[in-house]
Amino acid sequence: MKLKKRSFSLSGHRTSVALEPEFWATLEIEAARQRKSLASLIGEVDASRGTRPLTSALRVRALVAARTAI
């Protein structure tokens, strides 16, 4: 499966994140559920991820969102 790369401005700098399309779709659904933009959701994850890499933190957030949707 090919990764899909997206770019965001986080904490005043541009960064790119590559995730599988299924993770992006889950994060988009979660953002819509919370009535916020995907960029806003990514910013929240970035701010609360601690030392975990952003890509890993986003995968975990998508997993949690998928589990709570069941």
C-alpha cells in the first residue's frame, strides 16, 4: 500500500506526514465528528504527543477513534 503525504503548519513551521490512506480517512472522519478541521486535529495530536513521533501519534489517534466508533 502506498503512503499518502500531506503537509501542515505546526507550531509555526511546515511539516509533512506520510500515512496510509485508511489512517487519513479515519482522522478526517474524527475531525468531522468533532466539527474541526483536519489541520486542527493534527495540531492537537502534535501538542499532546510528548516524545512519540507525530506519525506514530496520528496512527494511535486514528486507532482510538476507530475503536470508539464501534
